[in-house]
Amino acid sequence: MRIGILGTGVLARALAEGWARAGHEVVVGGRSAERARELAEAVGRGVTAAGPRTAAAGRDAVLLAVDWDGAEEMLAAAGADEGALAGTVLIDPTNAVEHGVGVLLTGDGSMAARIAARAPGADVVKAFHLFPATQWTQGAGGGAGSGDGATNGEADGDAAERGDASPVTVVICGDAPAALDTVGTLVRDVGARPAVLGGLDRARQLEEAAGFVIGLVFAGHDPNSAVPHVPSR
């Protein structure tokens, strides 16, 4: 696939590396042309740098890898408000939450819905928002501290100790079946497994889940111990 990444931070680099390793054509665009070039050179594997508009144009999928409060500015730089992303799969991994608390800052709606409103015609899919960016640099296998919870009723550490930890599950949602298929492929290409929750109206639920995890972490608790270990069916 031809993938555009808008952003030059840790998540942008981690997924650029994973997708380039899987054979995808990756272009990185950021507010700083110098940082975009540095990221592309650091990743290698044919990854190139461009301005935001060029990085997003004509791609099979675009990852919006910026902090939530910079999303609208980046979308505007990519021409999204002018329809430049119409028909493009737009992946939203943002978390609009109060730092250190985890409370959502989007009122009654979701950040994904805001992004969809700023990118008319784009097929927005919520994904990659629940795990820290380091998950994709360390590998997507489950294991102690991975955030995967349990596999077939077993604690993470038990599976990891035996060396057969399962991949983490990336829960996604969106309205376009083809877009969900595209993102599902990209999830698998970084070693994880996709799980479709439903349409984009479920995005707030996913964002609340991220806020819940973030709040527990900042309060000094292990999120893995705050949810039941439910055997898979």
C-alpha cells in the first residue's frame, strides 16, 4: 500500500518502521520539513519525506500521528478541509484526554467525529490509540506490561514466560467496510490482530477506554489488574 504519515513523533516512527518492513510505500510529512527528513532517514527502508499535503495525496491510507490538539492544524496543512482526503482511509490514533487524569475533552462527542468533520469525504477509522507508541517498537506480542490483559484466561506473564505470548488486539471502528479491511491489514502487518467494534459512533467508547487506562496509570495502578480475565470464546 501507499501510506502517508502526518507527524514525526514516536508513533509516526514506530508505525513507519513496521509498515515499511512489511513492504509498504511510506511517506512522512510534518510541520517541520527537517524533522520529517530526519525521521525518513532514520527509518530507511525506502521511507521518504514530503510536506503534509504531498504526504497525504493519493495514498491508500493516511495516519494522523499528532497530538489531539494539533490534529486540526495538521489536517488543514494536508488540505483535508478542501476535500484532499476524500475517499482516503484516515486513521485516527488520537486521545483527547486531560493529561494525568484521563478525562475526555471532547464534550459529548468523540475526537474521531471531530476529525471526520474536518476531513470531508475521508473514511475515518479509529485505531492504534490504546497502546503506547513503544508497543510497536518493542513488538506487538502480548506479555507482561503489554496491556493485552489475558489470553485464554491466562495472565500475561504466564504466557510470556512460556514464550508463546499472543499478539495484542487493536480494536478499531469505522463506517466503511473497505476502510476497516485496509486498517485491519495494517494492524496485522505490525504483528497485532484487529477487532472491529462497530461504526464510528463507537469511537467515543474506545476513547473512554483509553482515558480509563491513562487515568489508572497516572494514579499508580496496573490497568491489567483492573479488568477481569475473560477466557476467549
